[in-house]
Amino acid sequence: MKKILILNGPNLNFLGKREPAIYGSDTLESINQFIADTLNGEEVSLHFFQSNIEGELIGAIQEAYGKMDGIVINAGAYTHTSIALADAIKSVDIPCIEVHISNVFCREEFRHHSFLSPVCKASICGMGKFGYVYAAKFLLEGLK
């Protein structure tokens, strides 16, 4: 059974309340349940973690070393600012897919740059909660 870490960064714990016109009305809990329900029947063990603190996200990535087969990460605003998260992803050598609920390229210019994209296998944006599922399925297919 493959193990995938679903990692969410700052402010994603406020989904459902935060800017619903951009992020929709789903909560992080309902998105996590949607991912689990959709992947039910797959040979996968999902592990969910969210933090507003950059160091805790880095710690979760490092803790995944030798334990997880893949990472799906929505780093939120840290995507555009954190060289440290990019370095953590590079250091663990675990296939990682970057996900964004909204289409960051239809938003403010500063959201167009990602420090994570160059160290991830792929990036998915603008597909809402489905992006997480597509990322996990892509990882599972690559891990076969």
C-alpha cells in the first residue's frame, strides 16, 4: 500500500470562510473527506496535515522521508515566498505534486511565481478540490 501525505499550508484551515468567490464553500475537512472518499478502493494510505507555520510544514516534509511514497502540497502563500519549503522538498527525494485550488495565473501578479514548481513533478491549479485527487492519482500511477 502506497502512502501519500496531503500537506496544506497557511490559511487553508479557513476554507469555507475565506474568500468563497475564489476558494469555494468547501472546508478543508470536507475537502480531505472528498479526497479520502474519491480514492477509496485505491491501494493508498492518506495522511493529512495542515499548518499556518512554515517550519511545521518543513518538519512534516522531513518527517515524510523514508515513510511516505508521495506528497501533494498546497503551500498557500508560501508557494510564492519560501525557498526553505523548496529546499525541504528537494532534500527528501519524494515525488511531490504542487496543488492550488484557484487558478493563480488569473490572480495577482505575485502569485504567478512559484518556488515549489521547479522541485515538484507537476503543478495543478484552478481545479478546486479535484486538483488534490488528480495529484494523488498521478502519484499513484507513477509509483506503480
